[in-house]
Amino acid sequence: MRLVTFERRGQVRIGAQVPPELVPEGLGSFVLDLVEADARLPGEMAQLLGAGERALDLARAAVAAASPAALLPAAYCRLLAPLPRPGKIICIGYNYLGHGAAGSAGLPEFPDVFAKTINTIVGPGDDIVLPRVSQEVDYEAELAVVIGRRAHDVTEDAALDHVAGYTMFNDVSARDYQGRGSQWLLGKSFDTFGPLGPTIVTTDEVPDPQRLDVELTVNGVTTQRANTRDMIFTIRYLVAYLSQVMTLNPGDIIATGTPAKLPEAARDAQFLAPGDVLAITIGDLGTLRNRVADRVVGSR
């Protein structure tokens, strides 16, 4: 199932994308408003995930049983980030083979962990706004893990039982601010620096999250390409490791790291400019597209 948060007629709702096989050919894409379809379902994404498999089964049943009259044309629904206000955004640095910290030798013993703040979150189609004070804004394609069940000190064997699904994340970064100190949070946490979505694809549709192709394009040119099998620390390991320190709750996000840029992209490295269009595609989870917008001077 592919869960979405969307806005229609000024209201924020949660829904599910309707599989093409349930829609007559040629009629386009549709979304089902889950709460309208079944009033027993919560009206907010983190609550839906936290309600567990029973709630997800109710949502699946609602999609399967939906009448054509209940379906909303996707063109009339503005997709938002599927989790507009995640509880936590925990990020992993240097987690792909071939993408190591400067001066590092060999593989790290432990993950490099940092955080982003929730003001960064924007949805598919939203602008990444270049801040006036940074001249070095960069991008990072990442698979995001969405927690669906409370996890505290869980084992690696049980870790994936606490995952609700997966989505795309762009860890946009101001490299000049990132380099101003030993901590990365400030350079990672400008407004709009966390595009997320477009859907949360539930785990039943992702048999092996460590076998997903990752690709990012800038203006149609591929600049990152890898596979999640190249992660140094697996999703199982990351969920278990982080849960030793902090309780992971439904609606928390773990951004699992980004691969290195392709050699030609690294050689001709350019920071983001107004008008650039970024597209992240991971496996068959979908594509997250965002445009880079001009700096807004004097805005609040």
C-alpha cells in the first residue's frame, strides 16, 4: 500500500494511492481518502502507523472495496510530505561503500549519526529555497525508513518488525554552514532542506529494502546511482543501534545515508542554482521531484 498525506479544498487528509489495476484503463491516477472510506481510521499519518497492522489492514480493505465514486483524481489533490511533522529525523552519514569521510581509511566501526529539524520537511513538488546566507547548497538522495511500531532496545532480528514502510528523502545541505563547526545540524536544518515523499510504501510491498536501486538526477542528468546493498550499516542494524539510545516512535524517520556522486558529477561539482530540478527514484517506490527556488531576501 502507498500512503499519502494530501491537501484538498484547504483540508489536510490522509489517503492511499489506488493501484492501477483497480482503476479503469485511461482514467489516470486516483487517491482514496481513508477516513472518509472508514471512519475507524485515524486522521493523521503517525497515528495511523501507530495503530499497527490492524489499522493498515483496514486501510487496505478500504482501498480494495472503494467504489469509483469515492476516488479522488490525483490531479485535484496536492500531495504533501507523507509525514509533515515527523517526531524525529535521524540521519546517517557516510553509509555507502565508496562515500567516506575525508581522510578516513577502511570501514567505520559505528555509524556517523546526526539529526535534522522538522522545519526542513517539504513535500513532493515543493520548492527547495536557497537561503540568502549560503552559497554552497548541495543534495543527497536517501532511502528513508519510517517507523511504525515503538522500538526500544530491539534486536537486529526484530528490527524490521518496527518499520512501517519506506520513502524518498533529500538531505539538502548548506556545505559552507556545515563546515563552520564540528557539528552538522545547522548546515542541515535550513527551511525546506528535507524534501520527503511522495508516498510511504508499506513493508509488504518491499520484500528486501537492501536491494533497491537509488538514483538522483539534476535537470535530467544522473549524478548519483547506487544500490542499497552497498550500505555499510544495514537498515536492521540502524534500527537496532539507534533504539539502544533513543526510543523510536511511530512517525519517526531514519534517513539511511547517501551514495557518493558519480565520478563525472564529482569532477564537475556544482552547487544548486535557481531553476534546477531534482528527481530521486528508489526502486519502484516512486520518484520525489523538487525545484530549486530563488533566494528570498528579507522574508520571514
